[in-house]
Amino acid sequence: MVIVAVLHSTGGASSVLGPILARGNPHPDMAIAPELLRYLWHSLSAFMLLSAAVVVWPDTPPMLVLAIGVFWILLGLADIVTSRFAHPGWIPMSIAGALAIIGATR
């Protein structure tokens, strides 16, 4: 998840977010849209790091680790449904979720 967060925040931001914003404001009626998109993009990367930290933190309750795993699996499924498999993010989301679930049940 840490590797995915770094790739998301660096490579993903430049290869996906950059071209979107280079065409101008994607929501002209909302002046803050470009800044908001950047904020949300990097917030997701920060949330990935937070999830990873909570999962590996000593003495984290297994139910919390399980909840995080289920959350990432659900995000992966939502990504599949909304992008119709076009966005590859469902793969690391699902892997991270599955690993957290496995860790929580060991």
C-alpha cells in the first residue's frame, strides 16, 4: 500500500490528473475545482499510508484491521463497477484489502 500510495501521488498525479487539469477547469462553474481535485487525489494517497500504518501498528485490534481490509475490497469493487475495469486501481486496492483480511484472521 505504501508503494501504491507513492506511485499514485507521483506518477498517477502527473499521468492522469495533469492532463485533465491541462485542459482547463473540468468544472467551470466551480472555481476551486482544480485545487479540490489535487487535494482529493493526494488525500487518497495519504489515506493509503494511514491504512498501511494502522494495519502494521503493533497491537492494532484485529477487527479494525479486518474493517480496513473490507473497506479496501469494497473500494476495489466500486472501482470495477464505476470504471468497468478501465481503471487499474482495483487491483492494488483489492490486494491490499485481501492482505489486511488475511492478517486480521491469522
